[in-house]
Amino acid sequence: MTTTSEVDLTNCDREPIHIPGSIQPCGALLVSDASGGIVRRHSANLPEMLGLPSLVNGLRLDQVLGDEPAHALRNALATTVDPARPALRMGLCLPGGRFDVSVHRKDDQAIMEFEPASPHSDQPLETARMLISRIRSIEDISELIEKSARLIFATLGYDRVMIYRFEHDGAGKVISEYKRRDLESFKGQYFPASDIPKQARALYLSNTIRIICDARDIRIPIIPERDEAGRPLDLSHAHLRSVSSIHCEYLRNMGVAASMSISIVVDGELWGLIACHHYQPKSLGLSQRVAAEMFGEFFSMHLGALKQKQILETANGARRSLDRFLQQASGAPDIAILLRQSLGDFARFMPCDGIGLWLDGHWSGEGLLPPESAMAGIADFVGSVSGGRIWATDHLSLHLPQAEDYAENVCGVLAIPLSQRPRDYLFFFRRELVRTLNWAGNPDKLYETGPMGERLTPRRSFAIWKETVHRKAQRWTESEREIAEAIRSVLVEVVLHHNELLADERGKADVRQRMLNEELNHRVKNILAVIKALVGHPVEEGRRIGDYVSTLKGRIQALAFAHDQVVRSGDGGSLKDLMEAELRPYRDGERQIRLSGGHVWLDSRGFSVMALVLHEMATNAAKYGALAVQRGRLEIGWSQDEGGNCILTWREAGGPPVTAPRRSGFGTVLIDRSIPYELGGESRIQYDADGIVARFVIPARHIHGTEAAEDEAESVLNAASPREIAGILADLELLLVEDQMLVAADVESMLSDQGITKITTAPSSAEALRQLKRMTPDVAVLDVNLGSGTSLPIAEELSRLGVPFVFATGYSDQSVIPASFAAPVVRKPYEATALIGAILRVLAAREPVPSA
């Protein structure tokens, strides 16, 4: 059937283009039964083109074509199972010449298409391989699209090649173009969905190659048009199928005489087209179409892979950024301030023109935004329709009529709820889509107007499309919604956690205050008791009162120093130093105080708890135990077991007789429970008749080894003479990794004073690794914490190169250093003795340092 008289602009979306009843004149068509036995139909030009008798219907295929060609085509039929993948026979000899033939089955019929053989009909595979080889290594979607248009232009010889991407509503945009230099550009131009009706898009999906040899719409009828059952011939998968008369008119109005399109199918969906235009009639041979089809399939798969990679990279980047934000938020005192300061970071997660935060009734935003006065209404509306979930629209004024007032700035919105209650939101905004249009065509160019009206021109198509998308923004994609969901999960977790902490802190505040008051009261009483004992101690016979006052003053100052450690030791401290500070007031007369053990560095929590316990033990010993008499003895020893736990033993002797307390006061409770409750360790006190014996266990997780490392470094420093040390340091090439410029300058000056002048400084891990590619230092000093990262990757590379190194850090940073790095750690701020000693120590491990 023909459709020109039956189809107009009101019903073209229902035009039955798959059963046109005709083919294009660039080839001929023959239809037989499914086995290739009897000829049922043929195109009117078949006898003349193939050099056959005029009457062929009802004859056997071998009677029409000859035994050998018929046998070849029946063999081809035996190999085809998918009508979208017809079997091919190239260069088949027939009375009318050599022909390229494609064969496929549709329903209960075999459809055979004959086209004059092209000069290089045996080389479609080589052409496809050449095209694919040019794009297979491309890793960027924009580059892939631009380069592919140029390749098709050079290979197939069309005057214009465009890559056309479909939008979600069927409208499309020309995103890439390569053309003859004298032609106007269509790049950036949008077309409405009605320019490519839905049934045409369906055929593009099932038949990925469509060719129009001559836009004058010359039609070769199929004889007969309908079979005995009255059915028309389904030509959905036939390359020679006649196309819509409306589309041919559209092409003529543009001046286009021939066209070809290659479907771009991604994840089973029609993503777009590679559209080719020519301004003279042009018939592309079957072999070239096969090559184009193979290229189109590879292009589609490659594009799909790059899109998935892009989505994955975007999602991973968003997750990394969200992880960093989560870490930052965990220590933020005010989550609202942090969120407002982070708006710019969130805006980079997805394409948007503006971003804003509505939190606790307060508004903050960046970029193109609705007026602040409208935000309360938007938040209330989103809360009423979102159900606590992410809500998005590309047409806000359709849902909220008031949005028309600010549609010039905002047409699309994506709202992420920050809590289960409809109150707080993170908003992403997009502007009207047509505002971003780049009209690349010649605005003065006039197009023809066909009998269907001026709608059938690109310029009029754009005008209709612009009217259709008025007040609409770019649609929010599924991948963008997934990113939004990831943002929602993190922000809800942060906000809920922050609210829980606030509620928990408020609930505990009174209890903490009471405990603090009780402890403060108890500690003040203990301090006054100790001071009373110190003041009340009789002056030795013959001793001047001035000496007594001086001694008493020193004891009280030492006691104040011991208590000051609890407040000031934010990064922890040395267990030995703590005990020395607590016991210094009692080291006089004939008392014997003996300390034995290695260097143990406690973290801030362990140090604070042990300061309380040791203070209480020393106070009790001074009031009731061995330190209350002149000849009393106190022995304290500590060591680390195989698990790294610190075992501390406190043993008193020579004091007053000991009896267990009849009741547990606050001090006893503090000693018994502080270490088990606060540190997860052990605390046990035994009241022997001749003195108290106490055993305390401090878990390994509260212990660091910095002090020991610095002591070892100092011992190495003392093991060589100044001249020998100067000789070693003078020739050293040192890599210093330090992200603080002023600190780095101080360290360089410090090292220079010690004779190290060959210093390379790097402020980051990346820069240090670049430096290591061009030089190999003798030794390195690595700041553990480099702001956004650590120096552990540098340490791994130095270990691989066999270069010794020293870590430098604040006390609380040492837990990030893996035990696998057997390197000394020096404390910051840097001290020359400790740093030089550590450098000599790691050098000594590589080659012995001469002894003094």
C-alpha cells in the first residue's frame, strides 16, 4: 500500500512505515516461501534489473535465477535465524550482472534483496577493522563522538555526518558534526520528538542501518502488494524498504537528496544515531553498509562501556568526597556551619546551576537560586510530596505554580532530605534548558516549504521544540539520582549522629558535672592533706628556717607540676616522667624510692587515667603508708609483656602496719575502677601486713613507643665523636617531606647547622614520589600527617629503594604508622638532638657508625 495520501501531520506518528508496499529504486526484491522454493512476490523492477522473464511469481527459485544462484541463496537461508542479521552473498552472478544479496526470513517468508555489486564488495571486514582500530583505544566520550563523525565522513563519502543524541522525551540534539566546508552547521541544534516518530525509533532499534538513496521518494511497488490472506509484506528488516513520504519531504526542504543512518544502541535503548546527509542522490553499497553496521555496533558497545566507566568514576569520586566529608564531620563542633561551608564541594557531585541548604529554617546557597523568600514554600511543598525521599523534577512550575515567578533562574530542582521529618533539605537547581542552547545554524537561511507546511523545516522544528520545553530544565538522570541517594545516606547519618550526640551530651552533662565536683572536692582535700603533711613535718635539728622554707616551696611546686600534667598532656606522655613528677615531693630524708623499667609512652587517655591513679597511690602512701615515715621504702617497676601490655607493680615496705580499709571511699574506688573501666585494663591491691602491693595492667592500645625510639637515637648520637658525626652528615643527601612551609624552613635551618646541606624538600606525597623518580637520597625525614593524606606511600617507595627514613609526628599520630615500618619516630616540634640521633641510628642500621 502507499501512504502519501493517507498520512498527514495529525497522524504521522501512526504511519505504518514497516509495510510501505514498495522499495527504493537502488535495488530489487524477491519474496519466496520460507525454504526458498516458490517465488511469491517481487518488486516491479526485478525482471529488468536482474535480466529475468517478466513473469516470475509462482515459479521455482531455480527456474527464475538458475540452479547455482538458487542453491547459493537456499544455503544462505539455512544459516540465518535472526532477521536483523541477514545472510549475505556477495558478487552473485545473474543474467543481469553481478549482485550483492542479503537474505532473511520474516514470518513464513524469505525476503531476498538484490543490489548491483559494489567495486570492493569483498572488503567490508577490512573497512570495519580499519574504522574500529581508530577508536578502540579512545577513553573519553567526547573524543569518541567527535572522532567517529570524522571517520564516517572520510570513509563513506557523505557531505555531512552528524551524531545525534536522543533526550529522554524523544527529542534530540546534534552533538557532533563533520561536513563539507560550504554547508551551514547543525551542531548544537535541537529537534522535537515528532521529527522522528516513535514507530521510526522502534525500527531504528530493530534494524540498525537505514538508507535513503534518493529523497525524491521514487517508489518501486511490490507485486502483489498483499498476499492471498490480504496481508502486506513486513519490510522492517529490509534495507531497500521505502521510507516515509513525510520524511523525504523534510529532507528535500533541507536540500538533502540522500541519507543514511546508523543506530547507536546502548544497554538495549536507542541512545542516538550517526546520521549522514548527501546533497545529491547516493546509493551506498551493501559491503559499505555492512562495514558501517559493524562499526556502529562496536561504537555502541564502546560508548556504553565508557558511559559505565564514567558513571563508576563519578560515583567513586563522590563516595571518596563523601568519605572525607564524613571524617571531617565526625569532629565538627557545629554540623550546620560545616554543611554551609561545604556547599561548593557538593555542587561538584553533579551538573547543576545552583545549590542551597535549608536547615533549621535558615537558608544558604550558591549560584542560580530561587529568591530566599520562596524557599520556605518550596521546602514545605517538597515535604508534602516527597515522603521523606529524594524528590526531583525538571519542570518545577508544573508542580508549584508560584515557581513561574522565578523560572528565568530555576526550572529544575532535586531535593535531598536531611532527616525523616519534612524540614531540612539540600537542594540542587537547574535553569531552563533552552537558555543553554547554542544555535549553530545560519539564522538567515531560508528553507523550502512543502505541501505539509513550514513545520517540515529545521528552523520551524526548533521553534516547536522550544515551545514544548518552555520552563523545563535538563532532566535528572538515574545515575544522578543514585549519587543523590549516596549524599542523602551520608548526610542523614551525619545529622542523626550529631543530634544523638547533642541529646546524649545534654543527658550526661549533669552527671559529669556532679562527678567533676566530687572529684575536684576529693582532690582538693588530698592536696591540702599533702601540703599539711609537708608543712607539719618537723624541722631537722640545726637546720635553718630559710632552708626549710626553700625545701617546702620546691615540694609544693613539684606537686603542682604533677597535677598540671593531667590538664596539659593532650597527646599523652611518658609513664616514667609522670611517676617522677608525682613522687618528687617525697624524695627527701631517708625515704627510699626506687623506679625501674623501660620507656613507655602513654596516649592521652592512658596518661590522664594513670595520673589520677598514681597521684592517689602517692597521696595514700604519704598519709598512711611507706612515704609517711622517714625510713619507708617504695619500689615501682614496670615492663611490657608479649602482647605489648604494660605491667606496673607498686610495692611499699617499712611504713606503719597495714590493714585493709573498712569502707571504700572515693579514693579507693578511683584506684580500683579507673584502669578497668576507662582503659579496659586491670587493677589489684593487696594489703600485706608490712606494706601495700599493687598490680596495674595498661592495655597495649594505649601505649606508643616514641620515647624509646628517641632515647635510642640519642644513644647513637653519643656513640660517635663530633668530628665523625660531622663527616657523616656533610655528604648526606636528605629528602625532607613536610607540608608546613615554615616548619620545613626551620628544619632545613636546623639540619644545615648540623652540617647537612644537601636537602630536597617536598610538601606532599605526590611531589615526593616525583622527586624520587629523579634522585635517590641517602636518608629521608617523613612527616606522617600531610594534611589530606599521609607519607606512608613514600615510606613504601623508600623501603623498595632501600633508603632508610625517619618518621616525625605529634604523639597522637603514631597509631597510623603500620608496624611493618621498622623506622624510628621523633616527636614534633623537632629537636636537633633527637632528629640527628634518629638519622644516625637508621644510617647505623645500614652501615656501622664509628665508635668514639
